[in-house]
Amino acid sequence: MEKDELQAIFEKIQTGVVIIDPETHTILDINPIAVSLIGREKEEIVGHICHQFICPAERGMCPITDLGQVIDNSERTLIVMDGTRTPILKTATGARLGKRDVLIESFVDIRDRKSAEDRKCALIGYIGEIVMRVREPLLIVQQDLADLADRVSQAEETSEEVRAGILLEAARIRRITENLAEVERAIAEEREDIPAAYREFLKRT
């Protein structure tokens, strides 16, 4: 395959790819996807040290050349133009281009996946709170009604006592429904403490 063909493939790969000099850690080349993720012009990246963009490790602490680590689909961070760090999934491997040893690093942006994981955790936590707020009172109501039924069957309760017991349990059930109604109101008001994913799920049901 001709050099121009390889360069064309390099330019069109839909994954960020960076070629680095393993001795100086200078960026030798970078494809358009990687340039876009970093948020700078290619000319601002090529020829500079990779620690400024690709890896936040300090000089002399490169995970690959200095620490001997293997990076294969590992979660790392990418330093973007405004100084913030973007989570990426990165693979790095040594290669030889012509007569030159190089490091080839490829990475994909996983911000959406991380956001989805955060939403999932928030959703699980919120659902857990709702279950706790509903389950415990229902267990109490269940036990109390069972006890009331036993006393009635043994003729230990007067009609007024039975009525009072039923009204008590009805009040407890009302409080449970009020808790659920509060959740519904929070969703309707789109309160920030309600995870958006959970809010949208309930809107669809």
C-alpha cells in the first residue's frame, strides 16, 4: 500500500489517533478526529509534547515508556483546549514506521457513556429511596391488618375497635399515596433533584 493511501486511511479513521516519538514524547502526527477532540488546530499540536494534550502525566512519568504499563482500552483523560479533561478510552502500542520507532495511541470519547453511568447511579439511588419510603409502611399495614383479622376471628374486638383499626390503616395507606403523589409532582415540576432519565421514563408510562 502506498504512503498516500495509508495517509488517507489515517485521516479518515473515526477514532482519535496520535503518533508519538517514544524518546522525546513529541507528537509527530495526529488525525482529524483527535484534533477535533482536543479542540485546537493541528499546527498547535504537532511538534509539541504529548503531556500537554494526550496524557496529564508529568515528564518522566509516562505510563508506557517510563512505567512500563500496558494501555489497552483503559480509561484515561484528554486535556482539551480550555484546560478541562475529557474521559477517553485509550489504547497505546509501539510500532515501527520506516526506520523509526513510534508510539501509536488511539482513543474514543466516552463522555456520553460516563454521563449515562452517572444518570444510572442517580436513578438507582432515587428508586431505592422511593422503594424504602413505600415498602416499610406497607409492611406495617400488612402486619397490622393480619393481626386485626386474627383478633376479629377470635371475637376479641368490638365493631368500634375494628372500625378504628381499619381507619388507622387507611390513614397509613393515604400517607403512602401522598408520598407517591409527591414524586409525581416533582416530576411534573421537573425539579432538579429528580434524575432526568427517571422523569422521562415516567412520562412515557
